[in-house]
Amino acid sequence: MGGGGGGGSYSDWSEEGLAKIVREDVDKSAAEHEPELAGLFSDLLASYNDRDADLARKRLDEAKEALQDPVERSIDVLLGGSVAKHTYVDGLSDVDSLIIISGSQFEGLVPTEILDRMEQILRERVGHRAEVTHGKMAITITYPDKMIIQLLPAMRTDTGLKVPAAKHDGWSNINPEAFQTVLTRRNEECGQKLVPTIKLAKAVIANLPERYQLSGYHVESIAIKAFDGYDGKKTTAAMLPVFFEKAKEIVLSPILDKTGQSVHVDEYLGDANSSDRQSISHLLYRVAKRMRNASAAGSNSQWRDLFFTED
């Protein structure tokens, strides 16, 4: 019945076989495009690094200098502090500094009173250049360029560091090195490519509508889970889509906070499978698809859209 020809009819191909061919073709296109994409990412990371630590550290120093009289000493390597971990990206990251308090004007005060006093001092010194407020745990300084710096008052005790508790007007023990140790180990396991991948992920998320923007500490925590046991290609071009593909599942459940500053790093999204978590999961999946499509098409312009325009 049918004519000759070596390939046979389309009906000879199984659905699985066709899917395999399509997948291999997409993978080939993505691999061919990867060197060009690596160049784009290198340029983006260079621009982030240029503005990273310098401006943030300058502002941290300014805030600490303003508080210098009532402050014994301070450290800025802690918690989810992105400057300390080199994962900071303008407009999204958590920039935290522990302020080790001492001095007679803080003696005997509870955390809320200490935060009130710190806010007053900072408003007098930097309030003409930035907005100064405080919540239950930290002072927040918001600059006109949208950079946010958080200062947490802390006390040294025989059992270690304490910071304001999240749920009562008292103090909680913290272990600020724990999270950084885990992130450093995972970064080493990923050939030192996890930190730049986190930076790029934060930059993409910063361009999403504000209600979908995850905190910097949350992004870092997701990345640690997403790349646990990762055995894929250790490049930012390969790892960035993986982050978003994994994140769409990880974000649906609360992540335990390794530092001790709260129960979960993502309490702001509510319980597991909350409507907020499901909405963000859906959008992260769309981002992952756009990345895969951009790689398959070999389109740097489609990739740039992810970093410079809102979804």
C-alpha cells in the first residue's frame, strides 16, 4: 500500500519517541546558545558586583557611625545578610547588620524600648536622606533608590547572641553562622556557581510584580534546597532555569529557619499551599518556561526581558 521510503509514516513514531527527539533538539539548541548566554550573565553579574557591597557597606557604616556613642561594637556578617554572603542585588536583598548594644541608655530596656531609641537616633542623623522605621525585631532604613538596610539590636550573653524575639517583647538566641555555613558548603558543591545563580535569580524576581517578590533570605534558602544533591551542569546558564523549576515546588511549603531568628524563613506567605504560595508557584513556573523557551530559541533578547521588564 504505501510507497517506499526509509522513514516510515508518522504513525510509526511513538509519542515517547517524538517527545525524546523534540527534547534532544531543544537541549542541543540550548547547549549551542550557552556560551553566548554565559557572556550575558557575566555582564549582568559584573554590573551587580559594581554596585553590590560598596554602596551597601557605605550606608551600613553611616548607620553604625550614627549609633556609635551608645554602641559597644558592631558586626555585619549575620543572618540572611546578603552583603556578607555576596548574594546582594539592588532592590531585593536583605541587608542586615547586628548592632551589639551596651551603654547606660540601653541598660535594663526591653527590645521595643531599644528599637524606639535606635530609631530616634537614626532619624536625627540620617532621616533627611532616608526613611527610618522599626518593626518588632529590627530598624529598617529605606533609601530613595529602594535599597533597604535592616539593623538588628543584639546582646552578647554567656550562651551566645540574642536578638529581639518575633512573638514577644523579649530576646531569642540566634546562630548567625549556621546559615552562612550551609550556603558556603552548597556553593562549593556546585562549583562556586550557586552564589552567582542566586544573584541572577534575585534580579529576575526583582522585576516581578511586588506582591510576588520573595525576600532575599527566602531566595537563598530555596536555592540551598533546590541544589541539594544537584548533579547537572555547573554553570549559571544551566542552573538558573533549574532554580525556578525547583522553586515552584519548594515555595509551596514553609522552610525552617536555620538561624533561629524565627520558626520559618517564609512566614510572610502563610501556611503550606496558601493562596499566596500557589500564586507565586504558578508565576515561578512561568518564569522557568520563559527561560527554557529563550534558550531553545537562542534569544538573548528574551533572556534580557526577564531581567529588565516585569512579567
